[in-house]
Amino acid sequence: MTSNTTTGPLEAVGAAALSDRLAEVWIEFEERLAHVPILRRLADGAVTLDDYTRLLFNLRQQVVDGSPWISRAASSFDIDHFELRAAAIRHAEEEHRDYLMIERDYVAIGGSLDDLRRGRKNIGSEALSGYMFHYADQPNPVGLLGAMFIIEGLGARRAAGWAARFQEVLGLADSQVHFMKYHQDADAEHTGNLEAILTSGMIDDAAADEIVRCAQVVARLYALQLEELDR
Amino acid sequence: MGTTATAYLTGFGRYLPGDPVDNHGIAARLGGDDAVTERIRRRVLESNGIRQRHYALDEHGEPTELNEELAVKALHAALDDRGIAASDLRMLACATTMGDVLVPGFASMVHGRLGGGPMQLLSASGVCASSLAALDAAVSKIRLGDHPRAAVVGSELPSRSLRQRRFDGFRAGMDAHFLRWMLSDGAGAVVVEFQPHPVKPSLRVDWVRHVSLAHEHEVCMRAGMSGAEPIVGGTWQDVDIADAEASGMFVLRQDVGMLDELADAGIRQFEELVDIGLVDVRHLDHVICHYSTNVFRDVAFEALRRRIPTLDTDRWFSNLETRGNTGAASIFIALEEAWRTGRFTPGETVLLAVPESGRFSFAFAHLTVVAPPTGVAPPDQQGAST
């Protein structure tokens, strides 16, 4: 954050263009999500307890890796990207217990903690996690802001709606949907922080391209994770 | 406010030890075959209307089982009915008037014998209404979403303390005889879950209510003290055990003179349920009421009919006459039989009512029969856990 005092008209335009480009990625992502079988059943009210159980099981296997790849990204930012490093460290700290919420929800609906902890990632989660770790290893992986945009956006914009719908259809108590409910507030805060970074003027055109590309890949792989439940 | 889950009763079980004992078989097990006792027994049996009961005693009056064994057998029956195992339970709530031992709690002993995995326990003590206190606790935890699956059991084994040896050496009054020829052994259990049974009807628990009026009533049913008031230094734990026994402190007694007052108070509690709208008399289809004797059946039935003119005997269920008065177990033993014999159809409502004479407690539960969910996943996806 060395040039924020000299944010000029050009950078402002760049930032606006980046948010437009990300909005486009988001729209495409939402369209794809609408076709994911479990989310379609959720929307239709045909979702079963088994669906919710499987969703938690599958998410947990990837969420345990969430904080590690953010930490790895933090260590890949050099001192010129101090603000991003600091943000990543904070974020990793905030998220590294999230999987425990999934585990509590899973047990609260009758799942076995041992089974859950013995589980493996599905095909989509493998791809997503592999990509994130690979990307986080690159020097100054600014593009990961695009990954954040997708993952945190999902939490902030969709998770609470999913939680409410699962509760409505399956008659679940709040303490059985902790993970999804929590993310509405937590991720809204994170996306606020992300907005601040994206509009801070520290993102140049090359970085913007990286961010958009990374958002596209993560959107596709996240949807794949939801499509490939248990596979 | 937060959203809660719904609690459903999805499995029902009971265990009644040994063969049914008719009125002629009582003396062989409990003793008391002198002329005076004989006469009192006949009189008590005539008024309570019980024709058959079960004792965990052999034909010579020797114990055949522990109370915790009765509880575990009823639990197994309920788990089998639901098609799940003890390892699927996360909570066990047990109600009994007296466990087999003083320490530890009854639920600990039942869990130890039942097995399964780690689970929350509750030992609800008291008398008959402890059954619904235990149910309330389990239902509340299910509704909070803290546990997916719980079991509740009411279990009693009073027969061993009703045998002659407890009555030797002192002159038992009507307060002791009344219970001696009324109480018997058995256990009843239910499985409580946050989802209805996948393929069979379930009973949704709409509410459970438990009210004590001990603040305005003296003790009605007691053991372990010499009068209606406990005295410092004078309870069974203070005096010599031999003295306590000799003075009949270990005999279960009921002040029969207070029972009319108990019935009136119970009816007022029911009236209040109607007045505050918890019971909608136009939509109440079945009543399962625990009562100790047929005298109170008629009193309670007439009182309910004052508010529910359409209530007829078809909608009123009790198995007191054939299963006996099993205290905290009785409401579950009655519910199990009503359920198993197909008295209920989806959409109907059921009121459970349990007055407790101990020191005036009244418990009620309102249930609705729900059909299994339609259009859900195939049975192989409905396992207890994935």
C-alpha cells in the first residue's frame, strides 16, 4: 500500500472495471450453481437430511485446508505486499477453526465424527484444494483475491439462505446449521475487507487480470466440488 | 429468536417381567395371607380395578431381575422398533421412583448395562410424573438441535419392597396397604428424534408441561420419614437402619385421604391447559391418562367430558387393569400399547396426562400423529448415520 495517497482517475477506472469483471464471473457462477443437483433440490424443497449430511461431509474435507492455503499465500507475499500479507494472516487466523463448526453440525444431525474425520476430499475438492495450494506457492499470489471473492462471496451472499432453506425443509435447529449461518456475518466482513483492497489502488492491470482469472477457476472448481459429492 | 428443530417419538418399547399375575397369585409373591390382610387386599383390589400385573419376583417372592434390567429391556424394544442401535443415541433420560442402588444415579446404571457410545444422561427422580420430566428434558435437547437422537425410559420395580418382610413387626395402615396391592413392575421406553420415522408414522411432540404444587400441599406419598414432615435428625439416613425398618420407614405410603384433593388439583391443571389454549378440545382425539385406581378413571373421565363433550371411551386409553400401576413406567407402557395396537391415525392428537401424588405434581404432553415423509430418499439413504 505505497500509492494509496496518489490514487488517480486511471486507477479508479481500473478498479471499477475489475469489480464489473468480477460481477460477471459471479453471475456466471450463480447460473452454474443453479444447476448443481443438491442446490436444485434445496431450491425445490426436495432436499433430504441425507443431502445435508453429505454436503457437510464433503465441505468439511475441503474447509480443513482453507486456512492452510491462506497461510501459505501469506508467506508468499514479499514486503512490498505487506498489506496483503497482513490481511492473509488475519484471515487465516479467523478461518482456521471453521471446520470445527462443520463437525459440530455434522454430529448434531446424527453423523459420526470418526467417519467425518476419516473422510477424503471429493474430485472437485481435490481440484480446488490442489489449485489453491499451487497458486498460494507463487510469489505474491495477488490473484487469490479472486478466490476470496468467490469463496467469501458464497458465504456472505448464499450460505445463510441455504441454512434457512435447509432449516425450513428439514426442520433443523440453529445449532445444526452453525457453519452456514456463521458465514453470513463473518464473510460479509471479509468481503468488506476485500472490497477495500480491490478499490485501494494497489491492484494494477496485470493483477486485475490475475484476480479475474483466479475467480473464474475457483468458481468452476467450487461448483465442481458441489457437483461431485462423495465421488 | 432462534429456530429450533422438532421432536418426534419414533420408537416404542415396553418390558413387563414374567407372566402376568392375577389377583389370586399376588399373595404367593408378596405374602400377607393372614385373614386381616386378605380382607384389606380384596377391598383395595376391588377399588383399583387391577386384574393383572407383572412382578420381577418368582413364585416364591424372590427377585428375578434388577430395575435397571427392566429399563434396558424396554429400551432395546424401543430401539428395535425404530431399527437403530444404542450406539445411535446421544442422550438417555431415565425416570424411576427408586433405582436398585442408592448411588450412582439410575441413568448411569442403565447406560452401563445398555452400552452404546458416549451420551448425555439424566436421572429424573420423583414418582409417576418423573416419566414426563425425563421426556421433557430429552425433547428439549432434541428441539435445541443439541442431539439428533435420545431415548427416554420409565422403569419401576417396587415389588421387592412390597413383600411381607417389610411389613412384619408393625401394624401397617391403609396408607401402606393401598400401594402394596396397587403397584407392580415394568418399564416403558420411547425413542425421540429430530426427524420423523422415515417410513412409518411418528408422534410429533407439540409440548410437554410439568407443574408442581408442592408449595401449597403437604406430602401425600412418602418413604424414608416417619410422618408427613421430614424432621432434622429423623429421616431414614439419620436413625439406626434397624429402627427405621422397625418403624416401617421403608414402606411406601400414600395418604389416601388426600387423593380427592389430588384429583381436583389435576382437573384444574387440565382446565388450565384448555383455558390457555394449549389443548384445543375440538381437536383432541385421544387421551392417555395415568391414574392409580379406577375410582380416579371415572372422576377424570367425567371432568374431561365436561370440557370435551365428544370424548367417548374409544378415545380414552388406559391399560391399568391388565398391566397394573407401574408408576413412572405406566404412561410409556400405555402409550406403547395404544401405538402398537393401531389406535392412532395421522393428523390425530394425543394428550398424555400424569398426575403424581408424591407432593402434587402434574405432567402433560401433547402429541400429534404424523405420516412418514413423502417423496424422500429411498430407504438406503435413511440410515441412522452416514
